Amino acid sequence: MILSVKTKSRTELIDITSQVAEQVKQSGIGDGLCMLYVPHTTAAVTINESADPSVRVDIEMVLNQIVPWEANYKHLEGNSPAHVKASLVGASELLAIENGALVLGTWQGIFFCEFDGPRTRKIHARVMDARLR
Amino acid sequence: MILSVKTKSRTELIDITSQVAEQVKQSGIGDGLCMLYVPHTTAAVTINESADPSVRVDIEMVLNQIVPWEANYKHLEGNSPAHVKASLVGASELLAIENGALVLGTWQGIFFCEFDGPRTRKIHARVMDARLR
Amino acid sequence: MILSVKTKSRTELIDITSQVAEQVKQSGIGDGLCMLYVPHTTAAVTINESADPSVRVDIEMVLNQIVPWEANYKHLEGNSPAHVKASLVGASELLAIENGALVLGTWQGIFFCEFDGPRTRKIHARVMDARLR
């Protein structure tokens, strides 16, 4: 299953928890794994607090401080900071499915991380049956 | 299986290798996967050197330097740096199980990463049978 | 399956996509998972752009800026920055296999990340049959 995500800013964390949860539900899987994978090199996926939207704003801010917009970059497309952030945050997440639902902590949500937007992006959500102990 | 971890400081890496290894052993699985998952948004899990305890002190120090304690944070709970560190280090790790034991490199151990302690935390350790090649 | 990687510099990202793809092909698996795992504590694995070699040079540069070579490190071996980078980038990646091939985005490649070279390193590439939806 491939989800589509439309981003509106250069740097932006978008809460995709409900979209992923819906896909898991539709799959009919009772117990198993859900693998999220971003097929882009200037975007990522992470799990963090979804209750307060200001958390994701703070994550965006610090990532932009850690990875400078201007430096002696060799890559000529001008989006090297986005590539660096993609490797720091990572292209995938692995979640458990129990009793037909994603296993997330109380405050956790799933965020698509845009680092070179705005663009229309994809994220793969693959589920599999598995007996976990 | 859910492991409990009691942390004593605000920032602290705790070696949980032996607890995870014990759970893998008790599961009786010969070959398969072990998925570690942190259901919190201000904590993480990582794999690094367990032989010299000073390595984890250095990791804590650099993370605290990279992510400033004070900044123009919007999140009012005062723990935004912990949320950022959680996304940089990541909520999960995936390990192989071979011949009934976790596959770790010679110097590797598994560390629960507390970024907003002290607290009593959880980490999920899920194992599954799988034929790996 | 264990791949060998020979690194030539202290910090170096090496494109191992074709080696991993060859192992997946030789396994004969049609649909499943490929788990990449680095059994070292001063190296990592990441997915990023493989088309322009300057991207990996920029990633190396920013990682060296983020994690200082000199600081009040406690670990006496002098390679604490490499340990920190290993935890920031991560020891593993999980990829899907479809129709006998690795699923990667158009611009994505797999990079072994050396942070304390030059050395001869290993990376585990484990594949398993799995029906993904």
C-alpha cells in the first residue's frame, strides 16, 4: 500500500497516524508487523508526540539549526541540508500490529518528515502477518 | 514482552542487553527476529559500545550539545529537547536471533535512552520465528 | 549473508547498493524483507541519494561539523565522535523485496557509513520470505 502525502512547506512534519491506522484496519491483519518506508532521499519518517502540534514545530526548528542551510556544499541542487536530515531521521519505521490495531504509545503519532518541499510525496505502508511473542 | 526500565537522571543511556538477551532465551526461539520498541516520545533505543561505560557518557554529552536546552521552543512542557533527541536516535531497533541468541557485534550492547527522566519507562521486546538467509 | 567492506578514510560513505542487490537476487526470494545490520559501534548504514556522489560528501561534512572531533570526551580511545555518529545514523535498515528485487526509490542507494576508518568492515544482509500487503 502506498500513501500519498502533499506537503506545503520546505520543512514540515505531517501527522499521518490516522491514514496508516486505516490501512492497517483495512488489511484485516490481526497480529503482525507494519513497515513504513519513505522512497525519497530528502524526506523521512519518525514517531513522536502527536497531542501538541508545537512539538513538531520545535523538531523542525532544531533540525534546521543543526543542519545549516548554507555551507560549503558540493551538491549543486541546493538541497544538501535535506539529504543530511533524511539520514539523521531515517527512511523507515517498524511497528507492531496487535488485535487488528497499530501498537503506539499513548502520546505517539507517526510523522512524515518533509525536508525539501513543497512536493507530493509517497510513503510505503507494508503489513505482514506475524506471530509476535 | 514488555521490559521495565527505571531511570535516575534527566539524560541517561542504560545498558539493557542482558535483560533483552534473557527474554530472547526464555522465548525458546531458535532463529528469528527481535524488535525493540520504545512507546515513549522523550526516550529512544540505540546500539553502541557496552564495554567502556564512558562511551555512553560521551554520547549523552554530545546529544546535549547538539540539541540546546534553551531555545525559542513553542512546546510549553519544557521537554522539547527530549522530543528532538528521540527522533534523532529513534524509537526502534531490529536484531536477528540465531541459534537461540541475539546477534550482536563483539562490542555492541543495547541501550535504553532516557532524555526526560528520571522516570519508570517501558520498552517492548517482541520476538518472532523467521527463517533468515 | 555477510558482506565485506573495505574503507579508505576516517569518515566515508560507501555505496553498497549493487552488492546488496546481488545478494537478494542470489537468495531467489520473490517477496519478503531484507534486513541490513552493522555489527560495529563506530559505523552505520543509511539510505540516501546515489546518483550524485557529492551528496555523500556533504553528509560526511555535516556529520563532522555536528559532532566535534575534540571535546571533553571521557572515552580514552579517541573515537567517541564515531560512536556518537553511529547512534545518530543507526545500525540497521529494513527494506522490502518485491518480484525478486529490492524496493528502493528512484534516487535511493544503500550506504555503509565508516566513522572510524580506514578498516575492513562487515555488514549483515539477511533476507526472509514474507507476504507483504
